Amino acid sequence: MPSHVSETPSESPEAVKQFYARRLAFQTDCWDVHESIRTGTQDFILLDVRSAELYEKAHLPSAINLPRGKMTERKLGEWPADTLFVVYCAGPHCNGADKAALRLAQLGRRVKVMLGGMTGWAAEGFDYASGVTRPPQV
């Protein structure tokens, strides 16, 4: 009798490879974002899509605040068209990052969602920043 795990057959290695390669094109994680910031290799704009009040209390280092409702072609015009944006919100219980990613894609921008958001960042033990952060030059 198969286990609960194996009662549904696994996919082929090729199908699994394609699935995870595709998934990684849409997402990143807290460690990768932190390591990029720490090593000075940040080649993306990190957007905190929560409210200005929550952002000012605590946010990820180098993140700028840009809630979905303020994402316009004019505002995004501050960055080159090929800029990669990484968006995050409160955490896995929040779909604000997903909505922001959709909005950026609708505006023709490249985007990834940072899994875990603020909750994931805290779980990794990484420090927060507060106040207002100036955007890095990408």
C-alpha cells in the first residue's frame, strides 16, 4: 500500500525541472534579497507595497515604499524600462505583493515577488530599517 506521499505519482525529472525553473522566474526569497543587499550586488528595485505608515515603522533595508495604488506609468518612469522590481508585503497571509506584481506586469514591467514578506524576513533574523529610504541606483 503506497504512502500518502507516493499515492499520487511524481512527475518526470524533466517536468519537475521545467516547473521549478518557471516558478523561480516569478519569485525570490528573503535570503537572496538580503544577500544581494549585503554584498552590494543589488540589481533590482525593492518595493515595499504596504501603507506609508507601516513602511515608516519598519521595512527592509534599501526598500522604497510604493503601494499598488500609486504605481503609475509616470511614477515608474523614474526607472529604466528594463528595471527588475522585487515586491513584498506583510507576509504569506497577505496578497498585496501578488496584486502589486500583477499591476507592474500590466504596466509592462519586470517583477518578482519576495516570498515571506516582512514575516519571512523576521524569521530569517534579518534587521529592519525605519524612516524613509532613498532608492538605490540600479
